[in-house]
Amino acid sequence: MKKYLILLIFVVLVIANVKAQNPIVPPGVYIADPATHVWKDGKLYVYGSTDESPNYYCSYQHDVLSTTDLKTWTITKNSFDSKGNNDKVPYNDALLFAPDVQYKNGLYYLYYCQPDNNFTEGVASSKFPLGPFTNAKPINLYGRNQIDPAVFVDDDGQAYYIWGQFQAKMAKLKSNMTEIDSATIKDNVITEKEHFFHEGGYMIKRNDIYYFIYTHMGRAGRPTCIGYATSKSPMGPFEYGGVIIDNDHADPANWNNHGSIIEFNNHWYVFYHRSTHGSNTMRKACVEPINFNSNGSITEVEMTTQGAGDPLDAKQKIDAERACLLYGNVRIEAIANDNEALTQIKKGDYAGYKYIDFKEGANSVEISVTPGNSSGTVEIVLDNAWNSAIGAIKIPDNTKGNLPLQLTAKIQQASGIHAVWLRFTTNDSTSFKVDWFKFK
């Protein structure tokens, strides 16, 4: 079982010494749809949906992530609730989908959305970036009731409201930040046909170029990508730019992506999410560095385990749920309130980790597994999943009971930085679970 240093201060959980960057939330915490902002205190804040079930999206609460260094993250629970003891939405008890936050004149405004045909989107406010957000009220969308709000504030102080699915909509916000100017509503700002737009709009400005970030529908028949389009004007016209990141193969049932890009401490990053539990939901926020080319375009990046940090140290425990690529039936699931593992493994499945630093070298591997009803093998493969294995660990069946085992095997000498793949064989549908591994 992993050990995370967690300090409870009222409703704030402080997670320290995170060894691996992706996901940026610990086991048992599922925050998706990350909308990022850096406020005047210099911290980076992530506002997102909080998933609670593999059977439906999101929950009735919003939690907030914050950090000063992308390594140590604070989770503030229940910054805004739509149901229960902390209910702040007086007009319904609907789920809370993807939010965004903006600041103006001493207040932080939380823009939220719900599966409510009459009141799809709303706004609440707080004097503090972590909330609690109160004074919630619906936003009149003038018949265009769709989800996923985002607010962009231009250099001149004008705020723009973004929302919609399949075709993005925009309007200027009035100075009170709680109402849109109906005379400025623009439909089809970007579309599925021209830009592969699905939902999840978000906007930033860099070097006088407006970047419309969104969930991109152009690959795998699913909205697994985060894409972008550019313009010289905040309301377009926008030219299609491409894909920033694709989360395909994060989970065998992975469906969507949703995120944002931001500059923090002089570096640019894309924030996105990955599904777990063999479901469309139970999504976990992740981060990758990105680069802009001289013409303003963004180079597509891959999903990694290391995220914004350095490659993982091969000789430290690597939690198996840090896999950035999963092929086959294998998925990441909770096996305890504070622990996750690779589960439901079948023959031919494999899990990838990018990247791991063997430094001067290692010649053995140790793995923690919980045996299932059958025996099996975990092969260790470097760089490409189809390469020859450099070693293998035989997994016994559960004749010793359903207890974790630590097993060790020799591998060919490995040094330097590599992608590491765990490639599996098993002889039965009830297979073993993998908790962690490390090299020696």
C-alpha cells in the first residue's frame, strides 16, 4: 500500500512528496476537466469536475487543486456543492459538470454547469480562489442551453463567455461578470465539421494570438484529443491548429478528454485527464510540458508517467497505476480507499511507463502482486512494447491466499532513460493484480 503524507486541515488535504507526476492526484481522488489559472498569489489552481462513480459522470461537489511547484499539490474539498449539507445551489440538486473560474474586482467567479434543461449553467462567487463559492444563480443563455462554460478576460478587461457542444458559442460578459450581453452572442465560433470541436472550450492569449482550446473529436471516433484553433480576434474567425495531446489508450473504455493550457514559472503546460476503472469516468488530472513553435503552432505531445517532472528513478518504487498507456483489458482500479493497482489483466495485455531512468544500471526487478486464481508472467520490456523482454517474473496462483507477494527476478543489464513496458500472460480470467515495481 502506498504511503502519502496527508494533512487534514478543516476541508483541505495537503499531499506532499509526490514521487511521480502523473496523475497529479493520489489514489482514490478523481478530478477531471482541468481548467487552470495562475492568480496574483503566484500559485497554479486547477478547477475541475470531481468523479465519484464509474456509472455516471462527475458528482455534486467541486474540489480544487493548487500548487506552487507542480510537485506538491493541495486538494481543497467541497469548494462548491449542489446537494447535501453544503448545498449552495438553491434551485436544483443536479450534478456538477466541468467548471471554470475568473477573477475581477476582488471576487473569484465560479462558472458551473449541470444536466438541467432549464438552468444549464450558473455562477457563484467568493473572495478566495479556493472558495467556498456562494450566491449561486443561473445564467441566462437565451435558449442555447448547453454545458462547459469558460471565461476569458482580454488585456482590456473585457470578459468573454464560452460554452457549448458540437459548435462553440461565445458572448461578451457584462461588467458584473454574472450576465452575458445577449446582443453579442455568436454561434458556430468553432464547429465539429471544420475544427473537430466536441465540447470543453477554453481560451488563452499569447503573443497577440488567441488560442481556442477544446475537446477534439477527430481521432478514434471518440473525443480523446485536446485540440486548438487560432485567431487574431477573441471571437474569431478561428483557423484549425491541430492536436495538443491524445489520451487514447489511457483505459480500455476511455471516452473523452478535456483540459487547458497555461504558462507557469516561465514554462507552458497542457492539463488533461485519463479515465480509469474500465469506464468513461473516474478520471484523473494529468499534466505535460508543451512547446510553441516560432509560427505560434503547438507541437503535439505524448502522455507520460513523469509529467512535468524528471524521469522516474528506476530504483524507487513505481506505483503501477502510474501507467500512461494500457493495451488490452488491463485497467487501473482502486483496491483500497488509498491504493490503486493494475487489475483484470488478460493474456497479451501490456502497460507502459514513460519514462524511467536506470542511471548507471540495474540487473534485477522486484514487483508487488496479489495473485489471482491462475499463474502468469510479467515480462519487462524496454522502449517499444513489441521488443524482446529483458527479463520476466513468474506469478504463482493464490494458493497462499489473497495476500500481496513481493517477487524478484534477474533482468539483462539496463542503464539510461527508457520507456518501460509490463507485458502480461495469464492462464485464467481471474488474474493477478500489480501494485508496484522497482529495479535494483
